[in-house]
Amino acid sequence: MTPRLLFLSNLFPTAAEPYRGLDNATLLHALASHFEIRVLSPRPVLPWARKSFSARPEDSPLQPRWIPSAYLPKIGNRVNHLLMAASLRHDFEQALRAFQPGVVLSSWIYPDSCAALHVAHGRLPLVAIAQGSDIHHYLEIPARRRTILKYLPQAASVITRSRELSRILERAGFPAGKLHTVYNGVSLDTFRPRDQAAARRESGLAGDGRVILFVGNFYPVKNPLLLIRAFAQLEAGAPPPLLVMAGGGPLEKAGHDLAAELGVASRVHFAGRQSPADIARLMNCADLLAVPSENEGVPNVILEAFASGLPVVASRTGGIPEVLDRASLGRLSPPGDLPALVAALEQQLATPRDTTAIRQHGERFSWDAAASSYRDLLLAALP
């Protein structure tokens, strides 16, 4: 009999938000040959908000259900996991009766995994996924730290998406024997080296100038404004370099304003949110990927760049040095250090690229390899 897996996380895509939790959906599709899977996605909403959700066509076999979950911003650190558990309880009990899962997989430690452990109450084994900020940022918030360290030891195991996250949890007192690092996967067919000139023509970026690519949310933790400042200090050269910024968020307008203030607006292209195929094409256009984040786990975009044969300039933070571990892959700089970032960008742009070596490194991070590790841990958790 095929084992049954119940996945629970707010990080799961919808038709309206196809990139939210996309890595989780991709993982589940990779696991679908080993498990029968259903999805419960609690969505934190303000008490007066009303939202409706619908599935992407490719996710329909997982029969996802979105559950509005009461959420109190700022003041809810002590209770948001309990509010989510209360919202989940009916659908969780229904899933226990109708679907009869053997194991729960939950992504995002607080409040999602804590809520799932509360509502499961030891009746089902649960494997939790720690992604990044849900550990290295949330453990610094006393109320969330207490809740995480109360509930998380009840999990059968915890998968961390970097070794650094495992070290942080271990230092906080979490049992080391339950910690397992599994890096995210990459679609090696989507992200692969292609002819740069052809990719630039397809993307409307034709020209011989150097292209620096940023892919991410325009949030303070991602430091997009720092990258614009660094770009403005690079030698212009002939032809001058171009900065392409793919993504969106609350700092996007500030990015436009800063580029204009620094006199580089004509050379900073805000591409908006892009599909994975479009991001892959932009990576084929680029000469390097810049990841100037303040903190991170191991961002998927770095692994996608490696699979594309693209070098990376990134902050020396979180799990990034675990995968950007040799000079042929790019350069690291201290987070938030503008002069160091400028120097790293200039040095990498002046360094010949070894596309083959970078691609070979990226091939280590396939979705098949990731799914195999997840499968083994989930099967080990089954009663």
C-alpha cells in the first residue's frame, strides 16, 4: 500500500500567487511517486479579511485546501500558533478520518509546524522543515523561541535547508540526532547553460555590456538598495554594465527612486516577478548573480545560478558559504558592507567564467536527490 503524506504549510502556491512556496510544491510533485499526498495550507489573515484561493492546474492532484487562519501582527507572538491550530482543527480531523495519512510534513517552523504539532497531539509522526528566517530570526524573539523549543522536539525529525540552521537549533538545545540537512533541489532541465547572445536577444537585452542579475523579493533583508548603491559605484566602462532586478515588494519604488538619484536609472532594469523559465533565461543573459542579503538559509536562486553555469557574488551569511565554497563559483562579501560588495562585483566581472565547472557543481542539487533524502526521512518516521 502506498504510504499517505499530509503536507501542511502556508507556503504553497495558488493560481493568484504561483510562486509562493513553489519549492514546496515542486518537492511534493517529486515525492508523488512514493506517497499519496494531500495538502492543507493555513493562510494567516487579519480577522476582518476575506480571501478565496484556487489551485494551479498542476497542483490539482494534491487536492489542496486553503484554510483562513486568524493572525495577530506584532502582538501575537505568544498565540499565533494556537490561533492557527484552532483554524486547522476541523480540516485536520477530517483529513485523519477520510485520508488517513501515515505522516505529516510541515514547512515553516512558526507558526505552521508548531500549530501542526499542537493539533496532531502525538497521534501522527511529523517531519518539520526549517527554511531560514523561521529559525535564525524567530529564535531571537523570546516568545517565539519559547514556543519553538516547546513544540519542535516533539517532531520525529527536522529537516534544515542548510547546515547552519542545524547548528543554530543545536546551540539552542534541540536534539542533534533529529536534525538532518537537505538542500533544496533545482530543475536541471530548466536551469542550464545556454548561448548568452541568443538569450539576450530573446529577453530584449541585446548588447555586449556586462549584466548583473538580482532575483528576489524587495525586502530589507534582501538588501536590494545596497546592490543599487554598489552598482552605481562600479566603473561604467564601454559599454556600461546593466543591472537587472527580477522580483517585487515594498522596496521596489524606493529602488526606482534610488537609481534615479544616483544617476543610473537608465542602466537599472526592473523586470518584475518572473516565471522560472524567464528567470532561467535571465540567468543565461547575465554575467553574474548578486545576492546581497543580510541573512539567508541557502537561497534556491543560488543553486539555480550554479545549474545555469552562472557565478555568484553573495553575502557571507547563513548557509551560503556551504554551497559557494570555492573561488570558481564566485565570491563572498560581508553582509551590509558596501565597499566590500563593490570590490567583489568588480573582481568577479574581471574573472573568466568556468561555466562547465559551475554547472557540474550545480548538478549536485537536483530535485531527484532532494526527494530521495526526504523520502527516506519520511519513511523512517512512519510507525
